[in-house]
Amino acid sequence: MARESTILAPKRVVKTISTFLKYAVVTGANKGIGYEICRQLASNGILVVLTARDEKRGLDAVQKLKDSGISDDLVIYRQLDVVDPDSIVSLAEFVKNNFGKLDILVSNAGISGVALQAEAFQRAFEQSGEFPSGDQVWAEIGTQNYEMAEQCVKTNYYGARGMAEALAPLLQLSDSPRIVNVTSILGLLKNIPNEWAKGLLDDVENLNEDRIEEVVNEFLKDFKDDLLASKGWPTYLSAYIVSKAAMSAYTRILAKKYPSFRVNCLCPGYCKTDITTNTGSFTAAEGAENAVRLALLSDGGPSASPLDVRGVAVYLPIIYIEPDSCPVDYSMHAVVTGANKGLGWGIVKLQASKGLEMKREVAVEKLNESCLSDHVVFHLLDVMDPASIASLAAFIRSQYARLDILARPRADLHKTGAAKVNNAAISGTTIDSDALAASKITSTEGWPALLSAYVLSKAAMNAHTRILSKKYPNLCINFICPGFVKTDMSNNTGTLSVDEAAVYPVKLALLPDGGPSGLLFHSG
């Protein structure tokens, strides 16, 4: 008989469900983020197999969990070296013989591929206030060689791939299989200058294991031949960046191969762990929180999504949740503000093409040209005028009786994105969502010097989105940065067209029930 369990993550209740006992495997779990993932999963009633290369450290970690109050029945140690195929096979046999299935696989094991000078790294962090970057900085704080690079690729990419291949048959026996690959924001393709490699990894339609292996092998060959800079590879943290990009690409392959799985990769944020010499913005527990949320996603949640949830940035192409594949109720109604041109108009056009009836401020004649006017209604709106907003609400209530989608396009001035809110109070209120209250958004001191009002207004919008998602748990409320888009606001500069950028807000608007809420999505 099913039993009730409450899915808990630090500081919040994620969801309450009725479930049979579930089983999870977490790699690289004797310390840091992996350890915290084990603790949080076990706190939700999941039986966790904590794995580590070193037996003593693994057993010590299990005992530490038990001493903290985790039930003896919910955590088990198993020795695992992800670069050893025999070790992976042995673990798979253990899971099969003892549990008969697997519900959750979290591939967290990873290494940096560099030898860090801890004190120099910490000084660089203190000077910049963020993760150190730049060739000159890294020349002083870290060294790398071919052997380190090869081991890094074997661990971070081939290790995760080997685990998925070995355990997929057991995950297929679960009624809610989940794979979470812990990656890094450094693994985004924008961090790899090599256009050939980026082209192969970003070609979703033709992506396969052989293409990823081709990229990885070419990288290692160029590393060995001392050709990193001339061939356009990253010149510091080289193997780490390439291996994480490969892991993200492989996540997409897994999601296509196993459509019944929820497969995602996540950047937990810049966390205080051994790999960062205990520098960072977040604790290991905070970094683990959203990995656990992904592991416990509902069946309607996203798949094949590189997510950076910790610092308010989620990189979500949502490539396998296409609007055409989502069941659209043709009686659905949507409102888009600021929609007479630019990104708002692009959202109108794309949503109308999916059959949603749109009520918004839009250039109707353009939609006539697109043969979409039957799905579009114009209504005057000034979002600064409460009476205008009330008039729109009354119009929708009288004409349609309900509203399904509200879209407020968020512009992204990418080129001036270096303007940051360097203010601990703002950072604290936007991250600590349980402590977040509307009054805190405007009670801070110390403002950015560039684009001041723009930066603060968007930070306030982000914070308010989190408030809304808590206030209305039955609604799916998210906010999105569409990227650097060619619009009037950016003086028609940018890397994305309006039509390209509009795809992502529309995909969020058409997410199936059970999708994420209260998160910021970035189209990068």
C-alpha cells in the first residue's frame, strides 16, 4: 500500500505525494554537494546508495548521515569508481539484486582537471568577489597537463555516460525514472571558442555519442600537441569546460533515447566545496537543493534541460518540450503586454500560430499578413495606469471569463549585462525565497552604477515572481531572460532575432502541468 511522504528540500516543502519506496544512486557522494544530495533525498524517504571511491570516506559519510538523524534503513554505502567499467557493472548488479529497479540516478562525481594553488585561488576570489576568470589570473592559481585533462574527461563525461548506460535498464523498471547530471555553467558552449566543436554539440537533430566523442578526442589530441589556443579551445580549466559541455550534450541524447525518463543537467551554483577551495556564494546544502528538486520532478516536468537554478539563472532550451507536442486547448486565452513590436510581438505571433486566442497590445496588421488575425484581439493597455489594467481585466472577465497565460516580455541588455547588483541585502532576499517578502524588495541600500533603474527593476520583478509562485502554488509562474535580442531596446544589435527569442517564453507558457515554478529561465 502506498504511503504518504513529504518531499523536503532545505527551507521549503517542494511537494507532497503518495509513493512507494524509491531507490536512488548518487555518485561522488562522500562529501560536498553529493553528500548533501544524499541527505536531502533520504530526508524525503528515498533509499539512497551513497557511492565513493574511497571506502573509509564513504563509510564515514554514511555514519555522519545516520548521526544527523537519517534512518539506518535509508542510506547504504557502495564503493564506486566511475572511470572503472567493472566497478560500474558491480554497482548495477548490486542495485538489481537488492532492489530490482532504480528510480533516481544523480551523477555528481567530478574533478577539475587542474592543480589549484588554494591560497592564490582564494585571493583571486576575494579580489573579484566571484569565480576567478582570465588567462592571467589562472596562470597564477592553477596548472594543468595532459594526464589531468584525460582523467577529467574520463571522470566527468565518460563516468556519467557509463553510469547512465549501465543503470538505464533498471531505471526503465521504475514508474518515475529520473537522471540528474551535475554540470557547470562553465560548460555552456559560449565558453568554447572552437566553432567546429560548438557546431557539433549544438546540432541537436544530429547529435549522438559518436559526435561527442569526436569533439572530446579532438580536444585531447590538441591538448597533447599544445594547440589549445590556436585551435580555439578554452585555455584554462580546459578539460573541465569541455567535459561538462560533453555531459550537457549527452543529457540531450539520453532524453531523446528515453522519453519516459526525466533527464536534466544542473549547475548547482558557485558552492563552497573542496573543488572551489571552499570559496563561493552558496553552501553545499544550498547547491544540492535544486538537484534534489529535479530528482523529484513530477512526470510533467522538463527533460533534456541544462539548468542553473541556484543563482537565479536557468539555462533551458527546453528542446524536447516543443509547442507542437504540447496538448493545446484551443479555448485557451493569453495576454501579452508590450506586444506591438519586438519580442512581445514575436510572442504574440508564435502563440497565435499554436491556436491560442490572444488579447494584447499588438500590431494587428502584421498578424493579418501572417494569417493569424483570427487568434488575436487588440486591447489598449498602459501598465503604469491602474485604471488601464483594471479595464483590461474587466474586458477579459466579460468576454472570456478566464485567463490561461500572462506574458510580460523581459528585455535583456546583454552587452551591458556586466552591471551587477553588488548588494548583499538584495542577493539575500532574492535567494532566500522563504524569507522573501514584498517589503524587502525595496528596503536595500547600495545600487549599481550602470543601468541602475533597469537592473533594480528586473531584480524586483524576479523577486516578485518568486513571491507569486509561493502565493499561488497551483499556477506555473516563471520568468525568462530571452537572450541578447535584436530589438529597438538594444538598438537592433544582438545575437538572436525576435522570432528566435520568442520561442522560449512560448515554450514556458505551454509547459505541461507539474512543470517548474518560481524559477528564472535563460535561453542561453
